[in-house]
Amino acid sequence: MAEHLLLVEQAGDWKAHFPALPVVTAREYLSQGVAHGTAARRRVRIINLCRGYRYLSLGYYCSLLAEARGHKAIPAVGTMQELSSRNLYGLMTDGLDAMVPRALNTAPTPGASASRTLTLMFGQCAERELQPFARRVFETFRCPILRVELKAQPQWRITSLRAVSLHSLDADQESAFFAALEHYLSRPWRQPRARPEYRYDLALLHDPKEDLPPSNPRALHKFQRVGRQLGLNVELIQPRDFARLAEYDALLIRETTRIGHHSFRFAKKAASEGLVVIDDPDSILRCTNKVFLAELLEANQIPRPRTLILRRETLLDAEAAIGYPVVLKIPEGSFSRGVFKATNRNELLEMAARLLRESDLILAQEFLYTEFDWRIGLLARRPLYACKYFMSKAHWQIVHHHSDGRHDEGRFETLAVEQAPTEVVAVALKAANLIGDGLYGVDVKATPGGAVIIEVNDNPNLDSGIEDRVLGDELYRRILGEMIARLERRRGALG
């Protein structure tokens, strides 16, 4: 049997008269480190009862790091993101809406304004006739406590989904919560099945206005030309084409991905519609947050620079454990953005204060200067390309962002994968395999002490004239060919 651990944001949220269950605070869980995720404890199920799940909050980080430690958490970070915006959860409620009239066993009166508010606890609700509906909601959005607003417009529809915190419940609701919790702990829940798709049309999402896109226009055109050679229709789409996404069979994202951004909405929509998608939503969630990556790499003993996860009250730990200079990173950033180097305590405190306005946790990392970083591109757990990205002139990063908005980039050198150091390719493959089987770019520094992982990117650069310099059209053929193979495997599985 799996071990259960309940997380609360403050010790007082678990009242004295509550049942004697294994409960820890969020800060205790975050401070336990990767030792809590060793093989002996990997069958741990986390029930995250923090007061909020907003992006980069303590509640968010608890579920994020639970995943890195090999624990199963509800709500998962994916569910948190879905519930954060009507634009996201609205993508997934159409099938649930169809259950509402049957569950209520009544149709709304024409012209009348009717509404219902339900509080669901682990898929349980007080209204017996709505129990099948409540269970379906929980299977779709696995969150301990959900408030669901239903309105007749004129047909019954879900108009709002909101996570509710344990500390806000009244006495009657607390009793219902513990009854539902006991029921939940006693049985597993089945996973919903994804919808199958059958067509071979691929949508390639890009933003022609992006300053530093992951693929230049020539690369986009090569995707289209090579796609036609493979019998695959590759159509360039933009954010305004969101409503058309279900028309396609697959999605390839070629703009910089971010949480809370339309690129993530596209990935979630594509996954919910059963499309083959790169970058998939899980890869975006895992790669865009450097705190998650740091914990994941440490938990799996992947070599990396000395790294600390800092909170406001632990900033000087970086000084004691790492020393100066120290690199400070915002959890979500790309193309060298949100990365700063502190050379003394004053700079550490000043830079960290700015970063902590955006995130409850930040990253401190040992500064390791090398003339260049290796970028190993990987697809479906196999090496794809190898590049050297050199630091920009008179700067310590590959991309030097100036205060006036300008940026400078270092030079590059593309090699055959076989020409890259074996150790570099091997450690890149180990790191990427922890994320999934998608398309990744792993940044590696070759140091006197060995190869160390700097970052795993879910949306690596694929530029004509750079990453394709060795493989040429074969680079695009392998990527599109892998997507076709996944489509055909799916078709075969459907019989």
C-alpha cells in the first residue's frame, strides 16, 4: 500500500480535534530535500491541502517538488494550471456540461435564470443525484476540494471551477471532508481515456513577432517542405488559430513556451483533443521551472553545479554553501533572461529581493565559467544534434541582454553527435530521460571535474543554418518522422 502524507500551509490549519493522520507543513516538506524521495519512500501519495495553488506559491511548489521526488500529488501542478484560468479549464468541461441536465433530472425553464453551487470533496458531494457528475469532475480535475458553479444559459453549464482550502470550511463541511477523505484513501480512481484522432495534418505554432524565436523563418519553411515530402501537411498557425486546433492531428510548438501563456494553452488543448504534441504539457511544466529541474537532477544523482533552493529567510545559505560569485535564477526564464550573478552580499540581497517579488522560491547556483556550453538535442530518447554555444563577447552568458532592450549572442559551432564528448552526450541523455520522450535541448558544461547539467529545455532552438548545419533536411525529417510514427502507433493501437 502507498503511504499518504497530508500537507498544510500552517500548522494551525490542522485543528486539534482533527483525526490523527500523517500531516506536515508545506515548509517542512520543502525543507526535507531529496532524501524524502529515495526509493524506499517513492510510494508516497501527497494530499496537498495548502491554502492556495497559484503559480509559484508554496502550494504550487509542494506539488511540483513532489513530482521531482517521485511522489504522487493531488492536485498535481497540471491540475493547478488548469484551474488557474477559465481559458484552461474551459477546454475540458464540454463533456462535463453534457452530464449536468441528466444529473439534475430537469431542464432549465426558458427565459429563467437558474444556478447551483456545489462543493465537491474528493469527488463526493451532498446531492446524491449529482454523485456521478461529481466523480467525473474529480476524475478530470483531481483537486481535494472544488467549488463548482452551474448556471442555465439556457442549458446547464459549468461557469466556474475554484479550489477551496481546508481552513475555510465550517464544522459541517469539515465532517463531510473527512468522510470523503476516508473514502478516497480506501480506493484508487481510474484515469480518463484520451480521445483518438486519425488525420495527418500538423499545426506548427509560431509567433512572427517574437524577438528570439526557437526557429527562424527558414527553418519553418523547411518543416513545411520536408513535411510534404513525408506526406504530412504542415500548416503554420498563430495564437489567433486556437479555436481551429481540433482540426489537426498533431501540434509542433515553435515559439518560446511559458506557463500562463497561450503556448501552454495550445499544448493542453492539443493533449485533451488526443493530438500528438511536441512540446507536450508535462514537458513544458517540468522544463520551464528551474527549481523543479534542480530537485529532479539531485534526486536522480545527475551531476550539476552546486545548487540551493532559496526562500526569503534562507538567502544567506547561498553565501555559506556556495560562496561568491553565485548565480541567481528566477524559476522560469529562457535565453539567459532572469539569470543574474552576485559577487558580494549586497548584490545577493538586492538581486534576490527583486526575484522574490515574482516567486516564493529562487535558485542559487555555483558559478562555473566555460568558454562555451554544449547543447545536445534529443528526440524520443535518442541524440539528435550537438552544438557548442559560445559566451557572448566580454560577457559570461550566451545571450547578453542590455538594459535598452538590445541583445548580443555568442558564436556557435555545430558538430555531428559522434564528435561530441561521450560523457557530455551520456549525461544529457540521462537528464532528458527524466523529463520524458519528447524533443529536448540539454545544456551541459564540460568542466575539469566532469560534465554537469545546466538546464533541460523543452523548446530547443532549431534554426536553419545553426542546429541543422550537419544534418540539413534530415534534422526536420527525423522530427516530423517521429511525429508520424506516433500517429501510426496510435492508429494501430485503435485497430
